Amino acid sequence: MNKADLIDNVSDRLGHSKKDVTDIVDAFLHETKKAVAKGNKVAVSGFGVFESTARKARIGRNPRTGEAVKIKATKLPKFRPGAEFKGVVSGAKKLVEPTAAKPAAKKAAKKAPAKKAAAKKTAKKAPAKKAAAKKTAKKAPAKKAAAKKTAKKTTRR
Amino acid sequence: MNKADLIDNVSDRLGHSKKDVTDIVDAFLHETKKAVAKGNKVAVSGFGVFESTARKARIGRNPRTGEAVKIKATKLPKFRPGAEFKGVVSGAKKLVEPTAAKPAAKKAAKKAPAKKAAAKKTAKKAPAKKAAAKKTAKKAPAKKAAAKKTAKKTTRR
DNA sequence: TGTCGATCAGATCTGCTTTGTTCACGAGTG
DNA sequence: CACTCGTGAACAAAGCAGATCTGATCGACA
């Protein structure tokens, strides 16, 4: 399967023209590449995170001749799959249709998460009380964390 | 940077509504996840390849207690960045705007690859002579590789 | 037609993955 | 815009599995 197949599927499902889908997908990929190339981390919730990673210089090998070759230090794109993507690939999760899908699929999508939410509510009730008790205490550290985060961002750029 | 930022940038650049861009991007990501979850390889030229990879069962460790824990065999999403993405992140390549960008950008895109082609030609001349000398020796392994490749394709589907 | 991606061997390096908690942020909905 | 819920990051130790990379060629794709 390749980009063109994906674009066909998207065009069929949403009823947008293939040209529009292609243009938008290409632009999305382009913006992703651009951001990562600039050293930014690109987080797509549920799908994964694209970022650049540094590789040190090392010795490689030409597989044809066996000759050792020096590989320079460089930067590479790296992808860390998100939880949903992992869950779907491993089979632990079912893939839920996006909300913009056809109305029939939309109803199905609502039923599936409802079951999950019910299961998780019971699990969360006990810690929710603790969270409420600690809410006032949390405001102060939140500011510190924010300060740390801005510091990290500035160093990155 | 996150999905919403990318969508803003795409919407600004192409003049499509944010809703359309969001719907199309979500569908594209969904189709990608779906295909990989089914065991298909998804190749997006210039960007990279998404596929699933198997992880064997092994022993991990609970970092809290130091206790050994069995990690089950599973399947994971994997991304292999394409040449252009790698080149852009490493700085070896300049990022070319997609063809649906504004007409002014289209002219700039044509000029940039012309310079590169000239640079690559000079780089290729020296190794080309060596390749010619070894050409006869290489024909035999090439056939074996082809045979292996067809075998792999049949097993996958 | 030109570019991209797969393939090959081998040695080295990197990353994965475990549990559980907390917090910040993002996404989606009303 | 506000609110709620979900996602993701961070952290700990350890060891092994997996990824990385090269150059040249060939097949597939845009």
C-alpha cells in the first residue's frame, strides 16, 4: 500500500476530490518534515511523535566489498508510535473511525467509547478524591513545571 | 508542535477550511493505522514507510521493584524515514515545497533540483569506473536476490 | 524518465520494555 | 470559550534484541 492508495481511500470515504486530498496530505507531510528538520518535535495524538535524533560518527561497512567506511555524525527523523497506534497494531485495541466519517459510522463510534468510559470511571473514582484534595497544593508546582518547560524550549531553538 | 499547528499551517497555505484539512488529515492517519494494523506496509514516497514489526517475548524488569517480568510477544508500528525526510533533517537537502503551493514557489522548486543534479554527476564519475570493472562478477548474485524477493512477496499475502 | 526504495553482511550502538504515579497539555465537545 | 477526558512524558535498572549504516544494483513508483 502506498500514498496513492491511502488518498484513494480517503477521497472515497469523505467525498473530497483526489486533488484536494492529495494537496492537503502533501502539505501536511511537508509541514511535518519542515518542523522536524527545524529541530521541533511534532506530536500527533494517538498516532505518534516525529522528532529528530542525533547519531554519532561511526564505522560502517560496504556490504559488497566488506570495506570499512566512516559514517559521519548526522541527524535523523525518528517516530515514536502513540498508544492508540500501538494498541491497534498489537490487536489490544479496535480502531475507531474518525468523527468526520459517514453518519452511520458515527453512531458506531459513539457506542464503542461509551463502554470504555464506563469501565474507566469505576477505576478513576477512588483517585479522583485524592486529586481534589491535592488541587490547591498542585498550583504551585504547576508554575515551576511551566518555567522548566519554557527553559527547555529555548535551549532547543 | 502538534497536529493542530500543522493543520493551521496547511489551512493557511492552501486556503482550505480547517475542518476540511482536519477531516482529511484524520482520515489519512486513520487509513494508515488501519493498513499497518492489517499487516500491510504503507509507503509514502519521500516521507517514509510505516509497517508493523514483531517483537518476541522476553524478560523485562519492573523498575520499581527490580522484579523480572515476562513481556509477551507483540506487534508494533515502525517507521522508516525516506530519503528526502532524512536529507532534510540532516541538512544535506533543502525542503522543496509541494506542487500545489503558490505559483511563485513552483518556479523556485524547479531551480533548486537543477543544481543538485549537476553536483551529483561529478560525484558519480569516479566510482562508475570501478563498477564497470566488477560488473561481470556481480550478475550472479543479482539473480538470487530477485528470487528471494518474489518468495517474500508471496508469503506476505 | 528519473527518483526512490529494497537488498546484501557485519559490527556496533541504541532502544525497548517492564510498573505505577503524577502532572501538563492536547483534543474534542457543548 | 470552557470543560472534560485522554494522551503523553518523566522516572527508576538491566540486558538483550533490534536498528543502523555503508555502496552498488535493480525494481517499483511518481
